[in-house]
Amino acid sequence: MTKICQITNKKTIKGNNRSHAMNATKRKFLPNIHYHKFWLIKEKKFITLKVSAKGIRLIDKKGIENIKFNKK
């Protein structure tokens, strides 16, 4: 299962943990992804999207009909 937001296209990125002695160890930064149901008024049905927390806030602000999303 890929962790990619269908609204903002946020995905897992790679980086380093840094200790106090500045030793680097590899790690992943995971996006805050949730499955969320949204009601489409014109089509009168629910759709389920995989969205990040920022994507949910964007939908609340602009509306689901005004946002383009990747249908997968």
C-alpha cells in the first residue's frame, strides 16, 4: 500500500536521524495519510479518498467539487 495523498501528492520521503554526536542513520518520513469518505452533492454518492491531513483541510476550505484529485 503506497502512502500517497490523492489531493496534495504528498508521499514518503527519505532522510536521516541525527544523534547528539551527529551520527546519521537512515529513516523515512511518512505523511499523515487517512482514508476519508466525502459526499459528492451533484452525483449524490460517497467517494473514499486516501488524503493527508492537509488535503482534508484543503477540501474543507475549497469544497470537494472544486479540487482535482487522482482517482485510483
